[in-house]
Amino acid sequence: MDATPGPGVYVHVPFCATRCDYCAFATWTDKVHLVDAYVAAVLEEIAAAAEQEDLGPAATVYVGGGTPSLLPPSALCTIIEAIERQDGAEVTVECNPESTTNELMAALADCGVGRISLGVQSTSPRVLASLGRSQHPGSLRRAVSAIADAGIGRYNVDLIYGAADEHDADFAASLRDVFALDPAPSHLSAYALTIEAGTPLARDPHRHPDDDAQARRYILADEAAEAAGLSWYEISNWAVPGHESRHNLDCWRQGDYRGFGCAAHSHRGGRRFWNTVSFERYLAAIREGKTAVAGEERLDASRYAEEALELSLRTRWGVPEGAVSPDDRRLLVEEARLLEPRDDRLVLTRKGRILANEVAVRLRVPEPEHLSAPKVPSVTNR
Ligand code: SF4
């Protein structure tokens, strides 16, 4: 179904059972006793926005974290149901395999959730251990059965590649395991491990990833996804055609989205703003009837256009031909083969996707007449 382009809504759930060594997200393992207070605050923030902001019904809702599947099913559903949605809105919830239970999936299906995003990262216990993460044997298969039994038609698997104890064969095995699931995922996100300041991984150089290994693993992901019938549509994302994440597509086309919860970011017509990262300050602000917004920036027209190009470059819709000078075109298309022409656009090749940052620094905002060319669509046919 095609939905009218409209705002996306993101809800941040900042609770995790344990903290992974690479994680810099706003999430806590020692605040589970504050779940009820947090849910009440998020509901209040949603109600205040509905009253004070001319948001309109959401085209997409994405509940992320953290680990949303740690919330009681009724709490998750109360949050989702509090958000005014368009007919056919895409509603996605991030889950960890361990907490993806039959009870939770049945409740989510009942309140309109149509996509689950499973944080798997690897199917190798040794690789997971080197990321400071664990997974109970069999939990992934049980999670996928629970999703299917509840009638939730689409799910994504998140993988991370580049852990210190990972070999190419480990990552290939993870990909094989994932695509052998029944039903198999119709969407894959595979991210290169990155080192975030302040994490245990950042303090341990022996565990830092190797660029060549990551490039090889990217190729493995691309080959496995293609063999399973998924096509790349953003550097780190592959989908069965029609199963792309509409929420992500809308973010990449600089659509409006409203974030609720601590550390949640929002975007409205070139104004970006974000809530306080502090759990306690978030609760206190909402309790006192104040805004939780802690900062904002406004993008001027040229920065907005530059960002549009950078985001579009990362997608299979590429950039207008005018975004690259004739000299850079010779270099990037003919010599290095990082870009290829496709329907009046320049699109990253597989090699280009691995070296996308090298291409991005050479982009220039084209003349206005070239900006009217098609770009990342706001919706996908489904
Ligand atoms: S489960 Fe996800 S959000 Fe939680 S600590 Fe691990 S990486 Fe971070």
C-alpha cells in the first residue's frame, strides 16, 4: 500500500539487559525499576506534542533503543496506540532475540506492528563474546517463529561485521544462518563495527576493526543478500523489493520526524532538535510540564542541499550527474569505477559503496535545474 508522505515518529526505549562493549547509545542496565515512570513520561510528551505541534498523523512509527522488547507488552502497545497514525502506517519495533516472545509478538501484532527489527549481530558465540554480547542458543529461531506465528509479515536482521575475533568464515556462517531461517528475513542491515568514544571497545585497541577485513565482509554481505533475493537500497541495507524500511527512506530523503523519549532526535523543515540525553533530566522536565528539548540546529539552504546529496549518494537512487565535476567524473566513473551512470544519475558501484566517503567529499551541489531530478522516493510500492 502507498501511504501519504507524512511525518515519521521515533520512540526511544533506553533499557538494556546488559551493555555491549561497542555501544554508545543512550541506554541503561540499572534503571528497569523506572520503566513505569519512563513510559508515563513518554506518553505525556506524545500528548503534549499532539496538542501543541501541528504534526499530523504519522506515516511511520519506529520504536528503537535500547531494547524495546524489554518493556511489558502492554506498555509498548500503549505507547504505539498513543501515536496518531495514517491508515497503512508502517510500525516497526526493535527487539532482541531473547525477549522476542510469543506473548509480546501477539500483543504487537494486535496494536498494528508490521515489522520487527531483530538485533542479532552474529550467530557465532565467540564473535558475540568479543563484542561483549551474548545470545542464548536457539533464541533466534524461537524469535523468528514467534514473529511468524503472530502474523507479523516482515522482519529485519541486524548484523555487525569486523569484530576482532571474527574471521571471514564466521561472518559468512552468520549470513548463511540468517538466510536459512524459516521464514527468512526480507530485510538485512549489516553494519561495519565502529569505535565510539567512551566505550570499552574504544579503550581496547587490540579489538579495533581492520579496514581490509571489513571490506571483504561487506562483499560477503552483498553477495549473500543478493543470492537470497534482496537488493541493496542503502549502503548498509538490503531488502526484497517492496520491503524496504519506509521509516529509513523518509529519513534519508530529509523528511520530517518527531522523536520522543530521552536522547531522541527530531527534524522539521530544516530544523533539527534533540531531547536531553540524561534519563533523570528527561523525567524531571516532563514531570514539570517543560520541554525535554536540549538543543537545536537550523540547516541553511546550502547545507540542506549538501546533506541531501550525501544521503542520496548512499542509496541506490544515487546523485544527479551534475553533482560531480567533469574531472571527478572521469576519475570516479572511468578510472576508479566507484560510480556508474544509471538513468541520468550516478550510483555507487559495490567498490564505491565500500569507499563511499571518498566519493562524498567530491560531491558539489549542482545547479538548481539539476536538482529537480528524481531522488530517494518518499514511499515504496508494496
Ligand atoms: S543491545 Fe543494543 S542498545 Fe543495548 S547495549 Fe547492546 S548495542 Fe547497545
